[in-house]
Amino acid sequence: MKLTLRGFLVLCAALLAGCHSTPLNDAVKLDGTEFPILGPYQVITVTPFSLGPKAPPSPGLGQQLAESVGSTLRAQFSSFFPTIRVGQPLGQDNEMVVSGLIEAFNPQPGNLKLDGQMRLQDASDGEDLAFGTFTELRKNAGLVAPANEVELVSQTGAAIAFNLARAKGWRPAGTP
């Protein structure tokens, strides 16, 4: 059967009509079993975490948590992320943005609580890459109960950084 140019174009149009633009990946829930592919991201920007409507006012908490994530990444995982920033995204093609929402916070000893969600996005197009709750991220990192508010914020930041490094390809000692 002879395929004419017109027939070929109609066939191509029909095939393309069935396709639609979708994100490269569905956002991955960081629960310790699956991680997104973060290979192309060379710049990581951690934005200050927002306070949710149910979180008590705590000036500077969102910035403190962002700084904790950034400092842990710089200190322990800089070989995986060549450029680590805390602040507003640049919107570059190779940039990943870490943001989040603090939903609950209690700094009282004996009843410490810092709950919320972390989200990873592609800076150039806003595509969601991954998300996870602070509780899941601390559990994945194997962190023990903190003794005070400073440890709680520090551990939560470290847990976020740990999970980002895992997603970028780092494996803790003793894991396959």
C-alpha cells in the first residue's frame, strides 16, 4: 500500500492528537521507598518555609528552618549539589526549589512539635518533583526525639537535607 504525503500527515496528526503535555514525572511522596530523579539539578534553592493558618506566630521560624536545610546541605552534601542557596529562586533550568509549610509548632519542652510539609519544584517551570511531611522525613533519616526547640528545628532541617541527598543519589553507609 502506497502512503501518500497527505495520508502520512493525517496519520501523524491523529497520533499527536492523542498525546498531551504532561509533567515528566508525577511528584514523588518521600516515604523512604521512592525518590525522584534529581540528577539534572545543579542549583538548589531553599526558600523560607511559610507558616500555615493553624501554626502559632513564630517570627523567623521559616527562615531558621530554611537556613538549617541549607547549612546541612553545605556541610554534608555539597558534592551532590554544586550550588546551594537560601533565598528566592533564580528560575534557572538546572535549579530545584525546596519550600514548605509549617502546620504546627510547639517549642515547649516535653511537648515539642514541628509538623508540616516540604515540597520540591523545578524552578524553571514550577513542576512538582516531590513532597513529604516533616514526620516522614525525620523518620527516613532515623532521627531520635530532640531535647529542645533548637534541636527540633535543626533535626528537621537535617532530615530534609538527608532526603534530598538520597534523591540525588547519595546512599548512607550500609545501604545497597
